Amino acid sequence: MADKAYPIVDSKKCTGCGTCISICPMEVFILEKNKAKVKKPKECIGCRACESQCPAQAIKIVE
């Protein structure tokens, strides 16, 4: 897995469902104003669980 991977949330696509929060093993995300936000980008291990499980396809992992 990439050392410098981090997630980006497209707030226009995000529905605030919380899937990323519940699926992320590193607790990288928080819910703020009914949208997912990246709280700890340096904690991301690049597993892509958030990216693959987001129903709105609002998350991309950048390496």
C-alpha cells in the first residue's frame, strides 16, 4: 500500500451517509455539516475501502 495515499471527498457528491466513517479502519473521516470530511489524512493506509464502498462515489484516493 502507498505510503503517501490520502482520501479526497467531493462534497458536492457526498450524501453524508457515513459509510466511509464506519468502514475506515484508521478513523480518517468525520461527519461535519452532514458531509464526510477528512480528519486525519496522514493516517490513511491506502486500503481504498472508503473509495470502493462509497455509494455516492464521492471519495478518491490520491497517491
